[in-house]
Amino acid sequence: MIKKNICLSLILLFITFQGTSSYAIELDETTRTVQLEESGKTIILTPEQVKRGKRLFNNSCASCHNGGITKTNPNIGLELESLNLATPARDNINSLINYMKEPTSYDGATSIAELHPSIKSAEIFPKMRNLTDEDLFAIAGHILVQPKVAAEKWGGGKIYY
């Protein structure tokens, strides 16, 4: 009888953990709070937006930006310092969405839409074709939450990845 109860308890425990997404659920509101626009206004992402952003980022962006690095230019990652130093700064949701729609060089002087996946160049980069503004919002949220979750590993380049 004791063996049977232990087995049932283990099965229930397994089912309970199997059915939850610890990533989005464990993040508190402070962690899910990100800058919305240049003015400093913030927004709290829902756990669903965080989970969706991670999935979409992994599907559409991670081949070049796994772990927040930039494979084509290891000097510029997706950590907040690099995003903040770009022109225009890309350290908020709206500016990241603008970048994903129409990317420019780090100094903002030149369009790089033919080189970097974007909505503008969706005919060249098929993964961008079906992304909605809501999808771009979720991806931008994921990029801004990761420095809080992964700390120095996000954008850490060869040191961590």
C-alpha cells in the first residue's frame, strides 16, 4: 500500500510539473516590466507575452542571435548597453519594433533591410512574412526581459556560448 501511494504521488508530481511553463510563470512583475518608449514609459508584459516572445525569437531570430549575441558582428549584442548605444537607441519596445520593420546600421545612417531579416525584406527572409505587430511586440519584450533573466550571459558572446 505504501509503495502504491508513493508511486501515485510521484506520478501526480510529474504531471503537475510537466503541464506548467516555469519560465513565464516564475517571472515576477518587476522582471516583466520593460521600457515601452523613449520617454521612459514602461509596460508590464503578461506571462503569455513573455512565453510567446521567447518562442517567436527562437524561431525567427536565434539562428543569428542565440543567447543575445550577433553572429555577424560579435562586438554588438542584444544586451541593454549595446541597444542603448545604437542610433537611434534600441532599448525599448517601440524602437525594437521599428528596427524589426526597417533595420538600419548601428549608427542609424544606412538601411540594412537587404542584409538583416525584417518586415520590409520579408520576400528575402521568409520567417518574417507572417509576423504581426503583436508578434514583433512579443519578440521585443523577450529581448528586453532577457538581460534581467540571463544577466551577463545575455549577449555574452564567446564567453558563454
